[in-house]
Amino acid sequence: MRDVSHGDSQAVLSALIETEPDRLRRRSISLGVPVSDAEDAAQTALLRAWRSVSHLETPQPGRMCAWLDVIARNVAIDLARQRARRPEAALEDDVAGEGASVESAVEVRVFLDGALTALHSLPETLREPLLLTVVDGLSTEEVAIRLGIEPAAARQRISRARRALRACRRTGMDEG
């Protein structure tokens, strides 16, 4: 019976990944993983999921989605911890590569941290459509189909998200 459950779990996981292959990448980005590292984080999360899929009690798609989100969150936390252990090296590489001063590199990092905080402060209903258009390059019609909403609702959510981020920028990115 364990093998059947394991096979079912693998089938459900495979089906989830096939129907929405960018899900873990988008989730990684929404958790604060830099866009340049999001694909690696998604693949790491998928590898961890595949290795431990046999431990799932029931292979229901809803539970599996929540389980995948937990794995993606853990990967994002692991990546953040790795970066925290060696922040000077990353800053030196950036500064040396661009020939910029330390002050300007710090200013850029502060700005980006504020932008990320503002993005995370958006409600999920606004953040997800915005990320689908900006990060994944989907049209509003494609976003509407993906989220199961009307195109007008997708446009409205994207507009509200952008308006909220502009307001944060005007106030110095301190608040969500």
C-alpha cells in the first residue's frame, strides 16, 4: 500500500509541476529570493519535494500545494542565511564589478530592500498579478486566466499594486 501512495504522490506532484511550471519560481521571488536566483531556488525546492514526496500522508493537490510552499519558504530561508554569512563578499563583488563607490552600492541596496519590503507588504491578491505581469511577462488576459478572474479585475489589481508601490516610493519605501 505504501508504494501505491508513493506512486500517487509522485503523479500528483508531476501533474502540479506540469500544469504550472513557474509556480515555485514565482513563489521564491515572492519570498524575497532575487530574480537571478529564483530559478535555482525553485529547482532546489522541487528536488527536495521529489526526494520527500513519499512521506506525504495523502497526495491531495491542495495539501501538496501547501507542502510545496513550505519547502519553497525553507529554501528561501536557507538562501538568506547563506547570504547573511557572507554579505561583505557579495558587496565587494558588486562594487568591484561596477566600479561604483561603497556609498552608492549601499544606497542601491537600501532602496532595493525598501522596494522588496513594499512588495511583500502588498496583499497576495495584488502582489500575485503584479509579479505575473512584471516577472513572468504575462498579459493581463493571461493573468486573468491563470488566476481565474475577469481581465478587468486583473487590470484593476495590477493598477492598484503599482499605485501602492508608487506611494511607497514617494514616502521613501519605509511603509507598505
